[in-house]
Amino acid sequence: MDLHLSLAGDGELTTRLYRELRQAVRDGRLRPGDRLPPTRDLAARLEVSRGTVATAYERLVAEGFLAARVGAGTFVAPDVPEVGAGGRRRTGAVRPRRGWTATPTPVLAGDPAPYDFSVGVPDPGLFPFETWRRLVAAELRAGANSPGRYADPAGLLGLRQAVSRHVGVSRSVRCDPDDVIVTNGTQHALDLVVRVVLEPGDVVAVEDPGYPPAATLFAASGMRVAPVPVDEEGLVVDALPARARLVYVTPSHQFPTGAAMSLRRRVALVEWAQEHDALVVEDDYDSEFRFSSRPLEPLVNLDPSGRVCYVGSFSKTTLPALRLGFVVVPPSLRVALQAARQLSDGFSPVPTQAALARFIDDGMLARHVRKAAGVYATRRSAVLAALEAVPDLDVVPSSAGLHVCARLPAARPGDGRRVVAAARHLGVAVESLDGYYLDVQGSTSAVAKEGVVVVGYGAVADDRLAEGLRRLVRVLRREAIVS
């Protein structure tokens, strides 16, 4: 073990070494079971006598911090005693700026529920891992993609060309490779746009209910978040605050209600942005999975004056773990966003970018999406059939995505949360629409809203689908009787 110890401070040498070793154990630098250097080696490294080291070790063994094993050495004890204050250094001198103090810590996914109807989670079992492994391995070979050099912050040209063709074919988005900037997902794209376009204190309009991570990002960056209502036609454009400098919207499949923004509203939003000198960020997060009706024209195609950034991600169509997305930007923002990308993290891993470019260009992404869409369509039909069998349950119309919403009969505030809790007791994971309403700080509202349950069908295993729905229906029927 290459252990760095400082012997600076007051007191005799043995005491200083003892204190430094004890602190290393208490703050976790030395973990239970770690083997300490032999006394002779540590003494030589610190340029002290071997007796100094041996005495410090003996004191720590006596106090229970270390354990000596004959013929094996000295180790950190498995159960370090609690001896008052200590541990890692703490200071109140430096504090995060306003906006970060109340930002919720991301919840990392643990073990999923046995019957997992979580929202926005694709099925990793559908992804062609072997194909992907071969693609990445080929791009990691010596000499591929100039591995010893830094890459273009806008993204690998081959991937930008592939993305340009992909969105052109799948969504009729007209763009050149120079308009595309590769990002590490949607959140990264939003962060770059905020850095380049907005000033602290600017107003950002977001859908309500909407996507909480986006609103939280805006608030943490010093923006004033303005929740704007949505209805069956999507964002209510007439409710936009006149001072908004940016509007974040999910028009193809409003998150989380599922409503598609009407063409009338889309045109009105683009005109509003022109009139108010604002930018619209169009998040087309899962438009590839569409099960009925032709998708409406993207906002970016209705924009004649460079007022729309089109954001996309491969998290739903491939895997969230790949962390690759993109933003199609107007020419006026190209240079600034590329500079922001270079300053923030440089560039995305080149082998992964190159593999994704081949995955797209060789038609493998399209085949994977078709296969996954077929599986999701079957699950969606089963979910809709189960929900529609519940008396008076109102399923919100939705023709795309990986989840649906259902309004509880005679719902009272908090009913959605009660259903979620009751379902959890039966091993079923669903969500309440309450968790997607926002306050003016961009955080999830603590106020209970209407009773709407959000049911995803991306993650649930096919062999658990029927039983999971049976249990969910039991909960929904019980809730209907109580209401």
C-alpha cells in the first residue's frame, strides 16, 4: 500500500504518527481489513526509526483500531471503535450558491419492484448486446479514430452525419451535420443551452405537469421557473409569461400526460417565440415509439427564424447507460454551443460515438426500434385492456411513448399517492402524476393534486405482465370503492 502520511504538527514523532494513522482509519482512507506496511518499510519511507512506527502501531492495536496477526502483518480492525467527533474534514466556510442547496439528490435505481411499471424505462433485454459489443470492440482497436488525440467537441463527424440522416428519415427534421452537437443525453443538452442563452434571473417556462429534472436544472442554474399548464392539446401557449426567455416543451408526446401538441398550438408557440425574442427547446424524447396516427410536424420544421433547438436522446431507443444524445441548433448558436461543450467536458467517448454511427448507418438502430416497438405495442395493449376494465377509470389518450396515464374515478387530492403506496405493498411499481407537478423553484410540488396514476410498460418483464396488471387492478378497484 502506498500510504501518504504527514508528520507535521506539534508533539513527539511517535504521537504525530499515531494521530495520523488513527485519522486515516477514522476518515476511511484506511478501510477495515486493509494491510498496513511493515514497520521497516514505513519507517524507511518516512525516514524515522523503526521503533517509532512499531510504538504507534502498538498503541492503535491496544485501542482497537488495528489488529496484529502473527506471521501475516498488521491490519485495520474490522470494527473500528467510535471515539467522538472526527472523520472527514468539514467546514462551513464555503457553501454552494443559491439554487443548489435545495436541489434533490438523484435517486439511483436499486432493485426494481417484482412487477415494474416504472415510467420512462426501456427494456434492456431487447437491446442487441452482442452486436453492440462487436461494434465497440472494433472501434477500440489500435489506430481507430485517432485515440491519442482530443476529439471535436461537437461530436464525431460520422455520428453527426448519421444523426442528421436519422432524424431526417424518422422525424423529417431538416438539418445538416454542422447543426448537430452530440451530448451526453438530454440533461447535458439543456445545460449547454442554459449556459449559452440565459442570464441568471431569466424566466424559463416549463410544462406543468412536466419533466422535473429539466425544471430543477433551470432553477439550479439561477433561472426563475414558470410552470405553465397543459391540456389535451399540450402546452397552453396563451398562458406563457411574456418575460420568458426560454420555453421547454415536449410537443410530440407531452411528458407525462401523453398529450400531443396540436398543430394550431405548435404554430402559435413558434410565433410567440418570434414575437417575444425567446428560444424554444423541443424535447422529442420518445417519438420513435408511436402506435397510432401519424406524428405531427416537429416545431423545428415550423421555425423560419432560428428560434427552436431540437433535442433528442438515444436513452430510450438503446440504453440509458450509453449516455448519448444530441441537439440540433440554429446557425446563430453553433459556435457558442460548441465552445460550451468543449469547456464543460470536452467530448463524448469517441469509440462509443463511432459505434453508434455504425449502428445507425448499417440499419441496426432502425431494426432494433422496430422490434422493440412491436414488443412495447403488445405490452401497451395489455395495459390499456386492464385499465379499461376498471369501472369509471379514465385512461388519458396517448399514441406514443412508454407509459399511459389513468385518472381515478371521483378522485380526491392525494388519491394517486395512496394508490402508489398500496400497489407497492403488492410488489407493483407505478407512479402518481402528483410527482410531476412543479413549484416556482423548479422542484416537485409538495401539494397533492388530482388522482392520476402513471403506468409504464417498458421495464416490466413479459412473464410478469399479466400478474402485475392483475395486482394493479385489485388496487385500482379498491381505490374506486373508497373514493
